[in-house]
Amino acid sequence: MKPCPDHKETLWLDVYGELHPNERPAWEKHLEKCEGCCQERKQLLRLLQTVKASMPSPGLSREEAGALASSIIRKLGVERKEMWWRKGLFGVPNRLIPALAAASILIVAFGWFSMKGLRTPSPMRSNSNIQSEEQILVKDLDIIENLELLEEMDTLQKLVQVVDRGDVPLYTKPN
Amino acid sequence: MTIREVNSKGKDSPISLKDEELVARARENDQWATEEFISRYQQKAYAIAYYLCSGDSEEAQDLTQEAFLKAFRNIKKFRGNSSFYTWFYRIVVNTCLDGRRRRRRRERIFSLWKPGQREEEPSQEVFEEQPDMGEDNNPMAVLSGKQLTREVRKALMFLPERQRVAFQLKVFQGMSIREIAHVMGSAEGTVKSHLFRATHSLRTVLKDWVVR
């Protein structure tokens, strides 16, 4: 036999002990007449009792309860100390501390790099030094390569000087 | 009206205090209030955690502790819109559900690393072995009781999370639908629906046991 569909919600509320006291007399009257609802109610109650009875009833032993309580209190104490320390940090709100730390790191980094820039010579200057040294080297190489020519030119210059002085006749008169 | 006791230090003993007064004292980091709050609620909180952790007592203790710490950290945020214990039980339930999800994620990751062990290891979603039901020495009855317990546990574990929570708070903790609605942050109608569906599923699974 099936329960009445109209009384389904009332039946479930009754089984769960949630039926309003005003609705109870009418419901009990209905149960007296309706075999289907009565059977359904019995089955549901048996189901809940079975489920409840089959599960263990958990509980902390005295030792476990004491250990748990002392552990919670100890951890709370540690947390409260930490919170006090954080709150007392120059009166700055906690959420601003990471931002302040980041800003300080940036300032230090910029300061460091700018100081470093003042101490070291500029790269342009060193480049010009290198260029002048290279030019000297190129000149020296030119001199070495044209050394023979220069020696010849030196000989010619001496010859011209001798001729100009008139020590040597330019030509001999044929007999 | 609350009857107050005066202790040796000349202060009101928190034992006689109402929840609201206890909360007010705990907000001021009163050591007595904190201890009283813990001793007043730890059994109940543990019982809720125990069922939500599928009977793992160690995990239930860890999560109970975590819930208390969360409650004390946030006690200043309690505005008194609902009763204090429903506010606290809500923290307990949410802590347990989060803890279970974390654990499941961790297990999933480890099972990916060790695929060979996946099938060999028994599921962690099992209630710890409990003493036999009742004082009955009849071996058949004991066997039957154990089997029923296993069936009930299995049936509960297969319920969707919210249905299971609603059912456990109602049947094992004896909370009213209104209280469950506060704890779960749902409407009363939703809680009723969860309860009905859960009962229907359990009835189908445990049909043979109930009809006997």
C-alpha cells in the first residue's frame, strides 16, 4: 500500500521530528485511517533508527580532550604573540608591510646603481683611447712597410747634397 | 537570567556564562573564556568532524583544532546575527569539507605518481573499525550487525556532499532544519530537499535491511 501523495511532506517532517505542533492532531487522525501512510512512517523510522544505531558514537576521551584543548591554547598563544609583534611594527598596518619592503628594496637598488655609475669611467672615453692607440699602431706599420723606400730617398738626398756642393764634376770634358 | 559563580580570584567563573558573554570575553583574549569555550564545544565539534571525515578520528581531531583556531581568529567578526553555536558549527563544517577536498586532491596527485598502488591500497574513505554493536554475543547477530554497519557507511559515502552533511547533522547531531540551514548557509527548503533525497537514496540501498 502506498502513502498518500498529499501528506508526503507532513510524513517526512514527522519522521524527522520537525512537524509543527498545530499540525500534529490532524496528522495523527489521518494516520489512524490511512494504512499506507502508517506503513511508510514505520519504515522510515526504522531506517533512521538502523542508520543511527549502526554508526559509532564518537567522543574524545578525557586525555584526548585535554591534549586537544592544550594544543589549541598553545597555538593560540603563539599566534597572539605574533599578531602583537606585527601590530607593533612602527604602527604600520600589516597589509602595507610588503609594499613598504618592496619600495625600500627598489630605492636601495636605484641608489646602488647610480653610485656605481659615478665611480666607473664613461664607456665613450675608453673607446676614444682605444681608437688613438689603434691609429698609432697603423702609423708604425706604414713606416715599417715603406722602410726601403725611405732608405732610397735618404741616399738620393745625400747625392743631391754632394752635387750641390760641387765636389764632384758633373761631367768630364772629352779629349 | 544567568547565575554567576565567583571564583577564588574574585572574577565571574565563565562556567555559568551564556555564549554571548563568553564570546565577549574571548574577544578580549580572556584565558578562562577561551578554555571554557573549548571545553563547552569540543565534543560536539569533534563529533561533527568525525562523521564528516568518514570516521577518521585523527583527521577529525586535526580539523577540530583547525576549526577552533579559525573561530578564535575570527571571533571579532561574529556579529550576533545568528546564535553563536551555529556560527561555530558552520566553521567546523566548512573546515572539514575543505580539509577533505585538500586530502582528496593530495591523494589524486599521489595516485598519479604511483599508479601501481592505486588499486592495491584500500580506500581512505572508510570508517575506522568500531566495536561490535550492542552486547549481543550471538555470532550471527554480530556478523549481521557488522555487515549492516558496512552497508550504511558505504551508502553514506556515496551520497553527494551536501546531502550527506544535511543528513549527518540531522540524524547524528540532532540539529533542527533551521539550524542546519544556518550551518550550511542554505535555505530551509534546500535543506529539506537534501534530507529527503538522502533518505530516499539510503532507503533504496538499505531496502533489504529495513524491510526485514
